[in-house]
Amino acid sequence: MGTVLGTVIGAIAATYFGSNVLVFGAGVFILGLLSAAAHSNRNAYRFAGVTLAIVQLVPWAGTPWYFALHRFTEVCIGIGMALIFSVVWPEQEETVSKTT
């Protein structure tokens, strides 16, 4: 949820206003409002802010929407790989032996 909000707000801000610290601050504020409206937790808001910073402030020779799509795709691949590894290599539960 946070990555989606961050990519969309970042691409819109970078397209219409460019890379500016005031626009970035306004984007973080808007992300806070949208995160509260979507009832998402703080982690989603944190990821949205990181994604906004990457999309809006990292210089790239292309359109902001193209860069935002790349960032969204990278995060989705990472989430997919984490899910695959959690199934293939599950966390082992610790067993405690009782000695009396």
C-alpha cells in the first residue's frame, strides 16, 4: 500500500513540480493524509515516504512515471521473492527441552 501511494504521489509531483524540497515536504504531508484515510499502519506510511523520496529526488534521464513503474516493479519482485523463500525455507521453531 505504501509503495503504491509513494510511486503515484512521487510521479505526479515530479512530473508537474520537479525535484524541490518544498514539493517533497508537501508530498510527505499528502501521503500522511492518504495513509490516514486508507487506515494503513505506520510501516506503510514509512515505505510510502521512502518511495516518494526515491521517485522524486533521484535524478533520472526519463519520465518520472517510467521510473515510478520501475520502482514499483522492483518492490513487487522483492515481495514475491520473500514470499517464495518463506514457503521454501520456513523458520524453524525452537524446542525447549525440560530437564527436572
